[in-house]
Amino acid sequence: MYFTCNRSALTNSINIVQKAVSSRSTLPILQGILLSVEQDKLILTGTDLEITIRTEMEVKSSENLRFVVDSKLFGDIIRRLPDEEVTITLKENNLAEIRSGKARFKISVMNPEEFPETPKIENAFMISLESDLVEDMIRKTIFSISKDDIRQVLKGGLLEFEDGLYLVTLDGYRMSIRFEKMEGLNRFKMIIPGKTLDEILKIIDDTEGNINIGVSNNHACFELGSTVIYSRLIEGEFINYKQLIPSSYNTRIKINTRWFYDSLERASIVLREEKSNVVRFYINEGFLKILGNTEVASVEEEVPIELFGDRMEIAFNPRYFMEALRVIDDEEIYIDFTTNLSPCVIRPLKGEKYIYIILPIRI
């Protein structure tokens, strides 16, 4: 029993499913990739029991076959083979032979019956979204997912549909909201683990058309072309994020996004070794002054602004601003302030496609 395929295509498929393979599991089967050949189609599957990734590719096969190989060993071998056709033959004594050009390997295989079953998404609630939209929503919010193991619901992103589609993340210091006005969907909400969102973002570049999302029994599947990601959803009630959005401001500035980002990046050079990592903003008529000080260096820079309202002095962790500014495509933005102890809000000049809320640092 054997199959042959293109080495480059096989390498790409291995790279995709390896994202779900557990590197720390004590169970050897979870460190493996399941290979299933059915009618000249190779299906590769990797899982860590929380997330399962399955992808398929075309091969030429003698008959159907299934076996499990060690993910790291198999991947390392295939990546280093000559860029020629690869033939993999299932032998007796639990061995698989890998041949390409003059190279020949034999590796042990594991029993496919011991490999965990792929989650069944039956009678699922289904939605279909444009891949470009999904990519943009994840890219604009994923950086503010919490790393805190105590608050599990914040270790993912809330995807919900009410008057439009929302993806919301927060970590206790800042909150990111990406909104898309749309109609035609029933109301729903789910908390997607951060790891799943991260893997979708890595795979989505090669996806054309729509992404189909199915939800059933606290699991979701995401169909991205020839690849499907199955993920356990996070249980629990997400924070009422709309109550956290300030309804008014005393100070508003209009500022050039790139100029502001570049200034904060320069200030971060001085603050790089400091644990406090604080920059002060002095908001005046016509300019925002950025100040940073350490024992060995200091920085001062002014960025042009348009001021609406009161002058203000306030301090922030610059990283929280930079991560938001990095994904904003608009040339200019509004930033709203209430007091120097209240969160600020980053908004677009028009519409409401995104909102970033950042807590200040008491000085």
C-alpha cells in the first residue's frame, strides 16, 4: 500500500496540521499526525484535544490506507527531501518507507485506531463570512486577548451578531472591538479561544472565497478552503463590554496615526529596559508632547494634533497604544479622554468599525 505526491505540497500540508499537534503531551499518539488516503486524496490531521486541524491534498494511491507518524520526525524528513516526487509505502512490522530521489527512510508508525476522533459538528448553526473580513477582524483584535489563566472567558475573543458582527477581546488593561455592519444573520454569540483565532490568521492567507463556520455542542469548525479547524469553545459569560465604552469625553484629539506610532516607537527605545515602561502625554493646543525618562536616558517629542476640549496630562504603557495603532489603516484617528484616571478611546473619524479602549497609568 503506497501513495505518491508532490514534496512541496506535502510539506505545506504538514506545516498546517502541525500547528495543532501537542509538543508537550505525554501521549505519543498526540505527538503524531494521522494520514488517511481515500480515493487519491490524502487527509492529514493533527490535534491536541482542544484544537484539531485537518487538511487534504491530491495524491496518487494504490488503495486506501491509514496510519499515524511522529509529527516532528516526519515533518523534518519531508522538508529535507529532494524537491521531487515522494513515495510513501506502508510496510509490515509497523513501518512506513519514505522515498524521494536517492533518499530512503523507514520510520515507525502508530495505530490509527488510537488517534482521537475528530469532533462531530452535527445539526450545526452555520454562517458564512468573507475570508478578508475574518482576517481583518482577527488582526485588529487578537493582540488584546488575556494571558491570565484565572479568567478563562478573556482568553478568547467574543464573536457575536446583534445589530452587526462584533469581535471583542480584552485583557484587563485594554479592549479591542471590531464591528462590521451587516444584516441577514440570526443572533448568536461564542467565545473562540485565542489559539484558534491565531491559527485561523496563519492559515487564512491561502484561503479564497468565504469561510464557513459551524457551531454545535460547544465546538466550532472553520472551513478554510481545503483545511478545516475544529475547536472547543470557551464556556462562560463574557463581560458586558458595551458598558465599558465611555459615553462622553472632555478632551478629544485628531492625530496622524503613523506619526503617532513612530513617535511612540522612538520613545520605547529609551524605555526598553524599564519595568515601569511609562510615557507621559501632555495634550496642548496644536500638539501632543510625549515624554519618557529613565535613569540613563530621556525622550521628548511633539506630534501635531487638532484639539477639541480641555488640555490634559496623562500617562500610558506605550505598547498598548502601539499594538492598536499598528493595525489601524486610517491615516487619522480620534482619541477621546475624560480624566487622567479614566480609560481613553481610539475611534475612526467616521463610522464605528473599530474601538480601542486603553487604561492609563496613575502618576
